[in-house]
Amino acid sequence: MTATILLQAGGGMGVQQLIMFGLIAVVFYFFMIRPQVKKQKDQKKFAEELKKGDKVITTAGIHGRVYEIADTTILIEVENGARIRFDKTAISLDATKALNTPVVTK
């Protein structure tokens, strides 16, 4: 009697459920993993292409102009000639592109 109950409970794992798990994995990859990897590649490429004089925005929201570039750090000049050193990974985006993005209002 116990054997029949266990067979009925455990025998339900069919091909349809395996296909569903496979589809969930594919959807998860295309909607979660792939865009994140693309974003990381774009960010790395952006940081490598920075040059002196570019206007940038840091992840902390500080706006400034690239003054000097080292191997892993960037010196940014902000208002009144003040200079702050940041890690290259802290540079979020190009300020000229951010300022030219149209704002959509309702």
C-alpha cells in the first residue's frame, strides 16, 4: 500500500515538467543574466575610452571633468578647480550624453 502511494506521488515528474523548467531557465537567462552582462561590458568599454577633458558623472552623482587618468583611478576636476580622485569603476556615465537625453513628462 505504501509503495503505491509513493509511486503515485513521485511518478508525476513527466516530460512536461522538465520542459517547463527548461523554459523557465531560458527566460531567466534572456531577461536577467544576458542584459546584466551586456551592461557590464558597456560600462567597462566606457571606462577604457575616457580621455582628459570628458565631462562625467560618478555613481555618487558628482559632476566634473576628467583631469587626469591613471591605471585604476581618475582625477576629476569639479567647481572652483577642486580635484577629487575616484576609482574608474565609480564613473557612471558621460555627462554630455546624460544632459542631452530628452525628459519625458506626462
